[in-house]
Amino acid sequence: MLKTLDRYIIRKYLTTFFFLAMIFTLIAMVIDFSEKIDDYLEDDIPMHSMLFDYYLNYIPYINGLLWPLFSLIAVIFFTSRMAYNSEIISIFNAGASFYRTMVPYLVGASIIAGLHFVGNHFIIPEGNKDRIHFENTYIWKHNFENRTKDIHMFLDDSTKIYIRRYSPADTTCYDFSIERIIKDELVSKLTAARAKWNGKKKKWTISNYRIRNINGRKESLIKGEKIDSTLKVTPGDLARRDNLKEAMTTPELLQFIENEQKRGVGNFQKFEVERHRRSADPFSIFILTMIGMAVASRKVRGGMGFHLLLGAVLGGAFIFLSKFSTTFSVNAGLPPHIGVWVPNIIFLFITVILLFRAQK
């Protein structure tokens, strides 16, 4: 049962948190607008599209990134004020223990983390579909992650393709081959000088091809100049947008990762990192809430200024460690779940130390 004091702290936590979120969201939107104003004027972008397709969806996107940091700042802000006004000392003198006082903080953190969890997995990705479409159309027109050399990919359990070089500019594959393998035996192989994507037909036009069919000890060879093929691969599979992962809900992201694994594509680490990040960020709200309470509940000479400075240092360290570890996951082979959760684990130990040394 929540008591009057619990409701008082929860109300302070949530009102401070959402006030900070509103202020920082407005600041972020002004900064974003100032950075992109040249692109807006150059392309004569429709005002309706800018407001409703982009900025309306930009609000949940930027909040999804910053809510853990907002939770830390909010807790330090109102707890430091309570400590300065001797409210924390009064609570302890009334017989409430430090850990019992932490309960309303964790209840408030649960509300924010629950909203953040649902938003990360479902709401924000849905909004990102329109936001990213707007960015890709008007702002980041060449924001592609290209696979251009030595591409190996499985189209299904028995069909594999190889591309020595792919040119995104004209959607052409050079030194192209298709192998069909059944029960670990090669039954046919197509090799071609090039294969070009035909956008109207939605097919690949294969030029100067040779098809070698194998049936036991019998072999046959077919040559030709051009042939159309309906392969289960498109230029989008070879040159995809860098921000594609942000526009997928978690079920869509899991399906995409499964399809990439079946194809034998090895560069889906960014998508695995994104999947784990969506669950790790809400969990970090609990850790940063406890850190904020442990730091700000002690009345010190520096007051709120000292507490906010210490919170900024801790928040900056947490963000730096998160970026550092996820970069290792994407580029250095560190398992994505480890790279994403390591900052939470490290700061959980820091939280235990701070709670042990907090004023009680």
C-alpha cells in the first residue's frame, strides 16, 4: 500500500521528469530545425509533411533516446531540493529507513520504464517509418550501407549466390554466380559476366551466362547472351538504408534477423544491437534512479549545483560506456547482448557501492 509520503515522492518524480522531457524536447527540436533549415529551403518541402510526418514523430524518437538520462537528472533535481529543505532528514527521523524511502522512487521508475519499454519495441518504430521516410526523401538522400565486394548470400536452403563486385550507382552485379546444392551435392551452377536490375520488370537481366547442370556423372552446359531471372533478392538487400533498423517494430526486427541468418549474411550485428538496446534502456532507468537518489539524498555544501554536476558526470560516463561497448559489438565481434548490457552491469555495481555509502 502506498502511503501519503510515497505518493508525494512519486508525484514529484513524474512531474519533474515530464517537465524536463518537455523542455529538452523543445530544445532538441529547435537544434534539429536549425541544422536542417538549408535542406528545407532547398527542396521546398511541404509544411504539412514537415510537421506531421517528421516532427510529430521526432518527439517520441528523441525521448526514446534520452529518457534514461532524464530520469537521472529528475531524481537528482527534486531529491537534492528535498535534502536542502531538510525533508530527507525529516523522513529518516520519522522512522522511515533509507531503503523504504527508495520504494516510491522505484515505483516512479517502473512507470517510466514501462512506458519506455512499450515505446521502444512498438510505438517509436511505427512513428519512425514516416520520420525516416521523410529524412531519406529530403535530407539523407544517399544514406546507404552498401555491400559492394565478395558478397555471399543464401536465397533459400539450397540456393546460394556470389557477387564479386556490386555497383549501387547502376544496380549491376559483376562476376555473378548462382549455385544450387541438394543433399550436399552441386546440381547446377550459373555463372555470368554481369546481372543488372530491371526496375520495371522487377527482375535481374543476366548477361553472358553459362549454366552447368549436373546429374550424377552426366553434365550439360547451356550458354546464352541474356536471360531474365526472378531471384529472391533485390538491390535493397545489397544497398540498404543505415537507419532501416529504427523503422522496424521488434517482431519485424526479429523476422528480419532470422531472414538474414538464413541467407548467410553476416553483417546484421547492428540489428541485434538495436534489439537488445530496446530492452536494456528501460532497465537502465532503474539503475540511474537509484544512483540519483543515493547521490542527492545527502545534504552537502554545494547543494543542488554539486549534485547536478555529479549527475552530469555519471550520466556522461554511462552514455560514453554505452557507445563504446556497442561500437565493439558492431565492429569488433563482441556479442551484441554483452555489448549492450555491459554498461548496465558495470553501473549496477556502482549503484550498489553508492547505496551502501549513502546517508541513512
